[in-house]
Amino acid sequence: MIVVMKPDATGTQIETMTQQISAMGLTPQVIKGEHQTVVAALGQERPGMAESLEVGEGVEKVLPIMAPYKRASSEIKKDRTVVKALGLEIGGTKIAMIAGPCSVESEEQIVSIAKKLRDLGATGLRGGAFKPRTSPYSFQGHKEEGLRMLAAARAETGLAIVTEVMAPEHVPMVAEYADVLQIGARNMQNYQLLQAVGDSGKPALLKRGMSATIEEFLLAAEYILDRGNPDVVLCERGVRTFEDHTRFTLPLATVAYLNEKSHLPVVVDPSHGTGKASLVASMSKASVAAGADGLIIEVHEDPKKAASDGAQTITPAAFGQLMAQCRRVAEAVDRSL
């Protein structure tokens, strides 16, 4: 449940309420809005709790949180969350553009493309050092050496690094190099990994599982939030359906729905969502129009020679054109790139 404090509630009254909630065996979370403060009471509800809290000094009303995902719900926090890492800002009025190759192949490669992407307007650099591949014989990434290459690109460009972490034991090492820890679709319900990323204190970009419902997706985010880490970004990357004209089906209604049900920022991955380079620009524009807070796009100097996912990867020139097109759409919906 949430305790809505009166606009003139004092700091002492708010602190007293948190102590009362703790005494009931619940976890208090203070959320300060522009006009008033609410205190969330998280945990197992028992009879009579709401009545006990309603009579507290400075309390305006007590409301139940209907959604099973408590911390991620817009019921608990009306103001949109903005996640920041170096110059990368996801949420608010500016749309974040995260771009880079699927896999980090060499230091020369990642530094070169990072410079081009920065000049074209990207604010985040994506690149896989650890690569979860369907086949054990496919390129698995350069691992820590790949992380060092990404750090070199950041030193040259100032772009925030967004890269995937695949196992709980890898979190400290990846967090040492990365600015945003990405949790891939195949690991969306790896709860130990979610908790470890939550404990890291680093912003997290959580990709939707390819067969996950929205409720399962938001409950996965809840695992990170529950560890005291508020900086979670949701990423729609397409789901598996009966269709075979694209690699996955990219449901952009998800973006609008998540914006309605959660305060967390939402980005879209049109590269994985379609699996076809020719569709990336169209779906990027559609994502911006649908209300996405950012895009994460695979870009490579020569997609045909990419170590992985070349079919869905665009060139820097195509990315520049995409930026120009998305900028016009953003302006039409009162946002900017």
C-alpha cells in the first residue's frame, strides 16, 4: 500500500510514518514528488494495517497497490524515472540513442566506430564483450579483454558503455568497466543475476524475454529495484511468435502500455526486434512515435563481416540517416534527440 502524505506534512511526520511502517514488519520507501510525498509500505499485508496508518499525523489517505510489481508500478511513483550514466540520459524529454556493434572485435574497431557514432549524435555505446550465442561453436566474445577495449573507446569519446553481463559472478568485473549493465533476453528470469546487478549500484538495462509476458517482465525489474537500485531501464526487443518474416515480432504497443503502468524508462531494440537491417529505420521512427525513451541499435562499419548478427546491423551512414529521420519524428511528439 502507499501512504499519501498531505502537501504540508513535515519531515518529522514522514519519518514517524516510516518508523511505524517498519514496526509493522513492512519495508518503507519514501518517494518525494513535486507537490507531495508518498511513503510506500512494501511487504505482506495483514488485516487492519491500512486503518492503523490512516490515522497517522500528516496522512492524507492510504491506497492499496494493485499491481503485483510494487516498486516498478506507476501507482507508487507518478513522476517518470530518469536514468543517467555519464552523458547518457534515458527518460525525460530527450530520447537516448545507444549504438554500436553486436560484438567487440578489436580495440581499433570499437574506438573507430565509437568516434563516428558520437559525431552522429549517439550518447551511449553498445558492444558485447560476453556474447550469449545459440550455438556453442559461435563467437563468444573477448570477455574481459573486450571490456578493456570498450573502456578505451569511452576514454576516446566520452560515450557511456552499455554491455551485457551474463552471470552473477561476472557482475563485479563488468561493473568495473561498464556504465550500464545489460541483462539479455535469455537471462531476464535469472533471479540471482538480477539481484547481483541490483546490488552493484550500476544502472541496469533489462531486456524482455522472448516469451515473457509484461507482468513477468516488470516482476523481473522488481528484483533489481528490490535491492535498492532505482536505475532500471526496460527494453522491448521483440517476442517469439508464429511469424517468420522477421526474426522476432516487435510489439510497439508494449511501449505505450509500459509508459502507462510503470514509471521506468523504456527503450526499444529494433535490430533484434526485426532481425533485418532494412527494417531498423522504420521501426526506430515508429518507436519514437510510440513514446520510447531511447533506441539501442546495432551499427558496424561492414555488417557483412561482423562477427555476429550482421543481417540486422546497419552502417554508420545509415545510422546518420536514421538519426535525422528520428529527430523529425521526435519534434512532432514534443521531444528531441
